[in-house]
Amino acid sequence: MDSRGSSRDKKSKDNDRHEAKEANSTAQNFVDFTEAEEDLVSRMHRLVGNRWELIAGRIPGRTAEEVEMFWSKKHQEK
């Protein structure tokens, strides 16, 4: 096997790892919210707008990133 073949194989493996990591990251970032959490996010958003840190601070165990992602996905569907 020449050196170019092994180089292509390495790049292919690196690409596969990158794509798998990206897919895992996307799956991990999608989190279901309970009805109570959805209601709280909606009410807080009406009061304070896109202040995700402030909203997340009112929901134990939720990060600002999770709240913002939830909000974006919910409003993207409409």
C-alpha cells in the first residue's frame, strides 16, 4: 500500500469520528421539558425576554443553553 492510501484512510476515520461526535452532541442537547417547565419558560420569557440565564435560574437542573435550545426548537416548529 502506498503512503497516499493510508493518508486517505486516516482522513476518513477522522471524518467518521467528527460526524459521530457531532451527532452525539446534537442528541445530548435536546432535552424534554415538563409541562410545568414549558409554562414557566413561556411566562418568564414574556417578562424578561431572551435572558436565558435568568430563566434557567428559576428551573432547577436546567442550563441557559438548554432553555434557549428548547425555546428555539419550540418556536421553529410553528
